[in-house]
Amino acid sequence: MGYKVAIVGATGNVGREMLSILDERGFPADEVVALASRRSQGTEVSYGDTVLKVKTLDNYDFSDTDICLMSAGGSVSKEWSPKIAAEGCVVIDNSSAWRYDADVPLIVPEVNADAIASFRKRNIIANPNCSTAQLVVALKPLHDRARIKRVVVSTYQSVSGAGKEAADELFTQTRAVFVTDPLENKKFPKRIAFNVIPQIDVFQDDGFTREEWKMVVETKKILDPKIKLVATCVRVPVFVSHAEAVAIEFENPITADEARDILREAPGCLVIDKREPGGYITPYEAAGEDATYISRIREDPTVDNGLMLWVVSDNLRKGAALNAVQIAEVLVNRRLIQPKQKAA
Ligand SMILES: NC(=O)c1ccc[n+]([C@@H]2O[C@H](COP(=O)([O-])OP(=O)(O)OC[C@H]3O[C@@H](n4cnc5c(N)ncnc54)[C@H](OP(=O)(O)O)[C@@H]3O)[C@@H](O)[C@H]2O)c1
């Protein structure tokens, strides 16, 4: 008997990717249910060769559902995840609603799969922010080798990280520039077409944005609370994949060659690092791929034991949907959940 899996937010950027990834990876699901808001009731989404009719989340009965992949934003998750969890369905949440709750494990399977053990406290497991997920996949093997003291990261984040309406805004604005229509900013605080915006999420009192704060707190929770991190998060006019320029300071010596060898063997990482024109990965090439790509590995001559990296990954996959499905796989492979008895 297989599992019954529900996807809340199945019509969204991440939800659609979840459906593809469940199918691609042959997740042992007997039934997959697509849920969204009332606006989408009856619309269709693809799950492999099957077309699923979208049902509304309101009043959906989760009592025979084993796993809920929740991808409908923080407020929906705050309201619904505890109710769904109380019906004995494990929620794997993509929003930031539960990430900082001490009773909710925050998991990137390549980094801290063992931390999943405490998931029964709330029956909720959190998925990190997209920019954190790819970063910690690259940092973990280097931390194991040379102990990271401090990280300075600048992100170049695609518009799909802000949802499907944000991706539409880049398209519409780009078109408007060419046909000389007036430009309208709805999802972004400034024009995104042919521009870059040094603000993701809201500002805090200390001058950092909430996105920058998330990278600090999530890296500590997933990897090591002793790591100091400072971030500048920037939105760029790219549809899919986030890139990050990362400067790392270690306690112990590590050369660029050693780092390259370590990352070549590390789970989830793919090194593309030729010191020649085009010998690195760009967001366009990482889109649709599962790996966290690492390029431009070099020593930082301005500090002791410093390295610089360029890290790129598909934010809708490793940054969200793939990571969520990998968490579900950990639950299944470690026999942490069993399929519920289904009504005949
Ligand atoms: N995009 C990324 O890179 C990324 C990475 C990590 C985490 N996340 C998180 O993943 C979540 C989804 O992001 P996204 O990019 O897929 O957003 P999106 O494209 O805007 O999709 C949002 C989804 O949520 C559904 N939804 C909205 N309100 C709902 C309600 N009241 N009840 C049920 N469903 C509702 C929408 O359904 P309708 O079509 O019916 O409106 C849609 O399916 C967010 O929490 C986001 O922070 C995203």
C-alpha cells in the first residue's frame, strides 16, 4: 500500500513543480490530491500523464491523507497546518510560518536529515527559504572539513521566488518596455525589467531585510549556531534560479583545490569550475535541474583561510519543491511514517 499525498497550492509555481518531482522520482504515492484556493476549484494540473482536477482546501478532510506538501504562503499555513497535522497527516511546509519554531525541524536532507526525528512534536516539518537551501548544501561539506567562522553572501534572486504573479510582472514589464507601454509595479517595490532591486521582503529596524535575516537564522538552525553570516539579498530580472556570491572564512586552512575535490563528492553538489570564458554555471542553465552548482572556487587573499564561491540552483526545485519531496522521502525511507488505512 502506498501513501496518499495532498499538495496545497498545487496551481502555484512551487506546487506544480512538486507534482512533477513526485512523478519524476517515483514517489510511492497511491493517490495525489491537488488543492488550492476556491479561485482554482475545477482547474486542471498535471501529475505525470494524469490530469488532476483541483479541489478547494476549505473543508477538505485530511483524515486518510498521509503527507501534505503545503505551498500556499505563510498565512494559509499558519491557519491550516496545525489543523491538518491534528488529523494525523504530516505537513511539510514551504512557507516561513513554522521555520523558527523550536518544535519544528527545519530540514535540508543533504545537511541535517537526522534532525527530522523530532517531527512528531507538531507533525510539521519546515522547508527553508530558497536562498538558504542552496547555500547550506554548498557550505556543509566545507564546514565538516575546515569549520566555518563567517560567511558574507550576496544573492541574485530570480522573480519566480516571489510567486507566479511576480514572474508575470517581469514578463509584462519587459514587453511594455519594447512596445513603449507604461510600466506598473505591483509585486515589486521598483521596476524589475532591466533593473536589479536590493530589497527582498520587508525592512527590519536594523536595516536588514527579512530575507537577509532568514538566511542568518536558518543557516544557524540547519548547519551550526556558531556560524556568523551576513547577507545582501537582491532581486534580478531572471525567471528561474538563484545565484549567490559567497565569501567564507574558516577556522582551519583549506585550499581552493581541496574545496573543489570535497564539493565534487558532496551530496547534491555539482562543480563546474573551469577558469575560462563560460566555464561556470549561470541561472539559465540551472533551471529545471536538481543540483546545487558551484563555480568560481578561489582563495580569498584578504583573510586567513578564506574562500570565494559562486553557487547557483533552481529555486523552485532545490529551493522549494525538490527539498520538500526529499523530506517526504526521508520519512518514508526511514520508516518514520506508515500509510494510513484507507476507506474501501
Ligand atoms: N518560489 C520559491 O522559490 C519558493 C521557495 C521557497 C519557498 N516558497 C514558498 O512556497 C509557497 C508557494 O510559493 P509559490 O512561489 O508557489 O507561490 P504562487 O505561485 O503564488 O502560488 C501560491 C499557491 O497558493 C495557493 N493559495 C493561495 N491562497 C490560498 C488559500 N487561501 N487556500 C488554498 N490555497 C491558496 C494558490 O492557489 P490559487 O491558484 O487558487 O490562488 C497557489 O496554488 C510560499 O509560501 C513561498 O514562500 C517559494
